[in-house]
Amino acid sequence: MEIMLNNDNQNNLKVVIDKKQNYPTHNCGKDTSIDNKIFNRKFLKNIQYNILEGNKNVSFKQLTFVSDKKELKKLRKEIKKSKIVKKKKSFKKRALNGFLFSLCAIITGVGLGTWYYKNVLSSSLDWGTYLKQLSQYEATEQTTLDAGLKKILGSSYSEEDKMSFETVAKEKGLTPLDFTLAENYQLANYNFKTAPQYMIQGRGSVKTIATQNIYSEKKFDGTTYQAISISNGIMQIAEIAQMNKSQTGVTTVKGSITSNEEANWNGARNNYLPTEYKTLTGGLPNTSQNFIVSNDTVLNNTTAQIEVIENEDGSKYYQFTMELDNIYSVLNYIRQIKYTSNLSAYPEFTSITQVVTIDENWNFVSISSTEVYSMVAFGMKNYCTGTLENMFYFDKEITVEIL
């Protein structure tokens, strides 16, 4: 059996089909490389069918059935049509596969994102419930102060008596060793609040994915309270806040940092009611710090020892270490960190330790804090260790420049 074929150069080829062989030969004297699959039993039964099907393995440009010109034209159209249909089907299939893949990726991404938020980024604490107890725990500070004053002044005393409690304590032979840690703290904090002037300087750092240098300063010149907060590192945050003695309003100004402890105060300016500012930042410019310290929030309140430090001039310092509750002591402080660090959620604390040093007249000398906590920043949970040492000065001449 013989079949006439044409190649692309319009040269006739004579292909001889030998049933005993698995491949054809042509009159050029060379073996063809045409796939053996097209020369099967179906080919022998239906030549046209097999030439059409053979196109899957042999380019039609190299294999053309020429027994009938009309049939040839018809075959070419059918093959061309089959290629177009095949391409359309392939395109649709690829498009469908791409859509399904994208859909799976979106579903997987949303699922992983939800899991990541719930299990990694979201807080395990219901801060909303705890914050409802804020006023209750703030009130325990006053209760703790009253307990300390009662030991000195008795159950009935006036505001004037409170102003001189140190003198009465000495007359009775009472020292900080006779009080709980929280009572000593609140007696010193009372003296801080009623001081005619003061300055607190704080220096420290927060170590996380990068180190943030922290500087804070609080001043009172008898007329105006001023609080400066500078955080320099991967985040640069600077703000100064002022409040007059009558506490009618708080003015804040953003700054551009020039060093770890300085900034140019030329940024946005805002005015707040004192209640608004406290809700936003956790405290007012006239507070020593924003932790809630009371007999209810100091975990080692009655068990820790108080160390007596003898100074060269004969005076004494009293030093003690407070371990604060990770939730109830920070109900104001979490707002401070969220505000100053531009966080979207409140931090969570693992431990808070404060070493407090006071003199024998219950005046603050220093408070050194070490805090371990986690916070969400840059789309991930960061674990932080913060240290800050606040030094208190009551005998310096203080001047506050009005913003």
C-alpha cells in the first residue's frame, strides 16, 4: 500500500507502509522519525482518520494527504479547527485552574490570618473587663495612704496634721520599717504631690527587635506642671505636655528628636480636658508614675524586707523591692505604653519589679523599674524588656517654659 505525501518544500515523497516493520521509509533513502503510533491498525483501516490523528505526533506541515485536493482542503480546515478548539479549551482550563488556585490561596490566607490574629496577635486578656475596675483599684491607693497615716496620726486627723505626718512619726519613733511597702510608697507619693516644686529625670531603654532609648522628665515650678517623653530608636516619638496648677486643661506639642534627650517642639499642638488626657495616656503631667501601687497590687507587700542604707552624712535611706500585679497595677500604665508607642492594642505584662528608695522623711530618692511584657507592632508580637530609672530632685530651682 502506498500513500503520496508532500513536505514544506513542495517535493513529493513516496511513503511505503510495511506491515512487518514498525516504521515507514521514504524514497530519499533515509528512515523517517515519524512516530510509530500513527501506523497502527486504525491507520490501515482509515487513512484519513490516522493522518488527522497523526497530527498530534507529526507536524501537519510535514505530512499532507494529497490523494484528493478537495479532501486535502477539507482535512486542513478540520485540523485547523481542532487546533483552535483545543487552544480554547486549554485556555479555559488554565483560567479555571488559575481561579481555583487563587481561591484556595485566598481561603488559606484568610484562614491563616485569622488563626495568626487569634492565637498570636490578639490579647489573651479581656482588658475591657479589667478596665471597668479601674476606679475601684485607683481607690485602693487612697485606702493604702489612709492606712499609713492612721498608724502615725490615729483614726482622726485633719489636713493640717497630714502635712506634718513625718514630724509626728519621728516623735512616736516610727520609721519606714514599721509600714508595708505600699504604705511607704503612698506616704512618699503624698509628699511628692504636695511638694512646692520638683523634677524627675528618667533614663532607660526597651529591648525588643531593636533597642529604644527612653528619656522622660517631669517638672513643677509651683505654677505649671510639665512632662516630657522622648523615645528614640526604630520608632521616634517625642511629646511635651503642660498643665497649670488649677488643672483646667492639658496642652501637648509633638517634637522632632535631635538626640536621645532633646527635641525641637515644633510639631502638632493639641488641647485636652484633664479627664480626656488621662483616659488617653493613663495619667496627668503631675503624677509620679502611672502604676497603681496599693496594698492590693503589691504582691510581696508584707513579706519583702526593707533595707536600711547608711549615708556618709549620717542620714538614712530605706530601699525595698516591689513586685507588682501584672494586671491591676497597670490599668493606667497600659494606656501610657499604647499611646507613646502608637500601638493598636494594649501590651501584656509578665513581670513588673520596682526598686524604691526613700529617705527617712518619706521623700522619693529614686524608682528603678524592670518590666517584661509583649506588644503587637509591625504586624507581629514582640517581647520586650524595659528598664527605667527615675531620679527625684526636690531642692533644685525649677523653671518651666510655657508652650
